[in-house]
Amino acid sequence: MQYVLLSQKGPSVSKLCLGTGSFGTGLPRAAAFEQMDHFYEQGGTFLDTARVYAAWIPGGDQASEKTIGAWIKERKLRDKIVISTKGAHPDLKTMDVPRMGKAQVRRDLEESLAALGTDWIDLYFLHRDDPATPVTEILGMLEEFRKEGKIRHYGCSNWKPERIEAADQEARRLGYEGFISNQLLWCIADLNVPGIGDKTLAAMDKETFAYHTRTGKSAMAYMSACKGYFTKKRRGLPLAPDLEAMYGNPSNEALLERFPAWETALRSSAASIVLAYIMAGPFPAVPIASFSSLAQLDEGLAASDISFSPDILEEIRKSRRFLCP
């Protein structure tokens, strides 16, 4: 396993982040423990979750955070694991209504701390933005939580690039560390905009990629495995309609044609190559990936050891449009 610093002041994390959204619900606790054990044994140190995960499932509220909390307590690994979680997500019934009030975010944070059974969050993300709230006010709130020792670093998720830049400028003016990372929808594939069901999600585009490249701000990529799109296509497996709606386009078909050559050159699988592409960015970048089996997890772990030749990496980057209308 390879490691990367998310900012100049840390934290240092494994180059693969284990996504845990289904832990305790779609993936039973025993299987989730098995995954986390294997991930840690292979050098994995980074787990991602959120206050809202599984809240849409009856009885699933905070199941992911609670499963992680039970595991780190039983294994006595709190000091060895970097946990990122997220708050400030809108109520699921009113997604168009932001929840960025200090009392609301504090409640999310306190509930995450309790579910995880920890005194601090290593990296706390604001899951959505509220453009009507000044960035100065948002940064002040996060700095208050940091000074209380409840969070060590903070980041943004699903924010527009102009708001991230405004927050970065204000953080520099105020002498804050500011957002150390941006968590967003990003993968090797081009996305069909109409196929993105949740319109509150923010995806990597050319403007955002250029900003990360210019500033060196780290990124965390969710849906980094393209929901298995390329792996399933390579194996001739049927695709669900939502996968075709999100990824089916000429740009991705052209990428698909190149995978056999890349698999041979890199002696790796499509599943590993897809994640390694995120790791190979010109700025610190960590893919978040979820797995349904240990065999899949091993393919994810193998991505850390892939080293792209400049020619292959350039070939991938030139083929991408970032978003397809």
C-alpha cells in the first residue's frame, strides 16, 4: 500500500479509501468487519462514511458510522485509522433546503461522534453547500469545532468551484488551514449529465480539475469505480439501465477499446486501472471505493501499486471530456 498527504499538515492516508456506505445494511456487520480487517492488514488506513448514510433504509440510520465505531473499539485501532465523515446534508425529504446552520451542523457532528464512539473526526466534510451562507460564517463554524478538538481537519463535498475558491481565499485571509480536500463525483469515465439522478451532486469538470492542479488541493473521488461499468463491459455482463444512462457514450466506448492493451501493459485488471487513474492525478487524489467481496477489495488494493507510463496516462486524459451533455 502506498500513502499520500492530503495537505501540508496532513493527514497521511492510504491511497485507497474504503467506502462504507453499505456497512451494517447491504453488507452485514460480520462481513463489514471482515473487509475492514483485510483492508487494515494490507496497509489500508482510510475509511469514509457520512451521517446520512443508510438514513433512507428503515432502521438503517447511521448504520455505517455505528459499524465503524464498533470495529475500531473491538480492534482498538482508533489511533491507527483516519476517519472522514460528513454532515450538513439536507433532509432527504427536502433536498432543496440547505442545512448549514451552526446548530444543525453541530448536531450532525455530535451524532457522528457518538455513533463512531470517538472524541474526534480526522477529516470532517460539509456534505452540501448553502450558497446563501457567507463562506466566512461557514469557516468560522468549522474552526470553532476544530478548536474544541472535535475535528482535526475539514473539507467540502459537492461544492461548486467558485464557492471553493471563495472559501480558500477567505481562509488565507483569516490564517485558517481551510478546506484541505474536496470530495466529489469523479472517475475515469465521462458522465452523461442527464444520467446523474441527484442534481445536488458536483462532478469533476475541466474548471475544477484545473483549479486542483493549480492549487494542489487534494481531492477524494466517490463513485470512483464507475459502479463497475468498465469491469462489467469487459466481462460481457448485463448492465442496469442506470449504468447505461450514466456512462453509455462514445467517449467511454473509445476508452473501453483501450482497456485490453492497458491491462496487458500494466499487468493489471480493469477494476484496478480505473482506481489507479484517480491516484495518478497531478495533485493528491484518493479514490473512495466500496466492495462486495474480498476478491473485489484485493483488486482495489492492487491499484496502489500501478504506475502508469506517461504515454498511457496522457492517452487517458486526452480521451476524456470530463462531462458529456
